[in-house]
Amino acid sequence: MAFGAGSSNYMKMKGMLKEDNVYEGNVLQLKGILKIRDRSFKKNLRVLIVDDDKVTRKVMMAMLRDLKVEGKEAVNGKEAVDFFAAGEVFTLVLMDMEMPFMNGPETTRFLRGMGVRAKLVGMSAHLTEKEQKEFLDAGGDEFYMKPVTRTKLVALLQAIDEEL
Amino acid sequence: MLGLGACNLEVDMNRLIELLFHQQFMQLQHLQDESSPNFVYEVVTLYFRESEKLLRNLRALLWDRESTDYKKMGIHLNQMMGSSSSIGAKRVRNICAAFRSASEHGNWIGCIQSLEVLEHEYYYLKNKLHEFLQIEQQRVIAVGRTIHLSRQ
């Protein structure tokens, strides 16, 4: 397979990579393991993951580490607000909609009220138009259905990188 | 190297993983590397722990029909939908969505039925994931032996 100039790709066969990087295996093993190395981001992006679900936070933080993007996690909207209030700066906030203490729209409204200009992206496993509207009306920028895949995350980060 | 029997089992397991999981699960495998060699195991174990806590909470909420807190139920279901989505467990996620719909309508019978389906699907998934992780572990061990032998 060939990809455009400036990108590189490799096939990672779990434990079956021969020393000369020749792969032997079947199609089923091939599926899902092609990895494209993305271009690095020009700016120092800093991302805040706001979600009361530990699994989502762990996966998202791992994706950010893999992309060599600095990430931090908040367990709910209140903690996210506290980070900003303490002077922390983020370029992107990925926020769950339903959380205890302060949900996504409430957190968004509060952050915008504080003058936060970071890109605020909502995430939900259960999208309704009403939720989406509420979030966007509160000052949110975009809304994604969970799971936020690596592809979506890269596209989002690249768009922010180019805007800055 | 793995024997033919083990290879066939692995192929079957891959097919089952495709059936049960969104491609997100493949992405978890991508995130496993030398710096996080047990990442998939850690995420899956965390998912099990959190899901079983939520299932216990859901069952407790449905104990008394007269005082069922449907709002709290929605919160728990949302969390389980989120974590299931994050590891790519699409069937569990979809059952949670149906369950949530029953809870939003205050449909106690519907919730009880949904909980049973959810528990069944979750434990089926858990068993399959355990098998998958065991096969993965065996493959890593086998490869370690293969590389060692080829270098001798």
C-alpha cells in the first residue's frame, strides 16, 4: 500500500513481525492494525477531558498521549471550572453532557461567562437534538457522538492547529 | 508458533470481536505499546469493575417498584453507555439505550426486562473478552519463544 508523501505507515502485527519487516498473516489479522503516523501538530495543543466515566477518560487520555498532545482530565464540570479558575489554559475541552454537580451545558455556560475561549466540544453516547441545541446555545462549538475515535480526534486537533 | 487449532480459535475470536465490538476496540489495541504494554487489559478490567458496580446499582434501584428513582437510573445508564462506547462494546451500548428509553417513560416492567437482557449481554461479553485476552497473552508468550529460538 502506498500513502501520500509526508506520511508514513507501518503494519504492526502483534508478535508476528519478522526481522525484515515482512508480514505473514491472514486478512482478519490485517484488519484494524494498519497504523498511519499522523503529521505532528505545529502548536502546543493542550486538551482537557471532562467526563465522569473513568473508562472514557482513560481511553481519551491514552489517545492524546499516543498523538503526543498534552492532556488533563476532570471528573466533572465543577473540576473543569476550577482548573480554568486557577489559571490553566487549554486549547480544546472535550466534555461529556451528563455529569453530576454540573452537566455539559451548565459547564459550558459558566466557562464562556468566565471568558474562556477554548474550543468546547460536547460528547454523548445518547444524542438528542434537545441536548445538542442546549449545549450549542450555551456556547459550545461542536458535538460528537461517543466514541470519539482517533480519526475524529486527529481531525479536530488538526483543524484547531490550523486555526491557531 | 501457535498450532493450527489455536490459529483457528484466534480467527473465530477475531470474527466474534468484530461482531460484538465497534472498530473502537481495534483502536484500543493500537494504543497498546512498549510504554503501555497492558493497556487493553487495564481498560477492559476497569470497564468490568465499573459496569458491575452500575449493574448492581440498577438492580437496587428496581427493587421497590413504588420508589424507583428513574432519574438516577438514567444517570447510571448514561455512564454505562459512555464506557461501553469507549471500548467499542456496541451491543451493550445499544441495550443500554433501549433500557434508558424504558426508564424515561417510567416503565418499570420494561426496565426489569431490559436489565435482564443487559446483564445477559454484559456477562456474555465479559466471558468472550476473557477468552480473547487469554489468547492474546498466549500469542505474546509464543512469539517471545519464537524470537528467542530464531536468535539462537
